[in-house]
Amino acid sequence: MRTELYPEIEIYKEHMIPVSDLHTIYVEESGNPLGHPVVVLHGGPGG
């Protein structure tokens, strides 16, 4: 039985963006670099 719906997406860039002394946002870029940009924000401090 197949447990995954789609193949894993290759990440071509990763960033860590400090937003305060305590918190950092992890950003990864993947997919078609010439395609439409999509931003997904998942969770957050206290989320």
C-alpha cells in the first residue's frame, strides 16, 4: 500500500529569518522557480 500522495518536492533554497531575539522564521523555496509564487504560513509562536 502506498502511504504518500505525492513525491517529495526538492528544495532549492533555504533561509532562516530572525524576527526577534527569541524567534526565527524558516523559509524554503521549492517547485518551479518560473511558476506562480505561493506563501504558506504554518503555525507560529503559541500556535
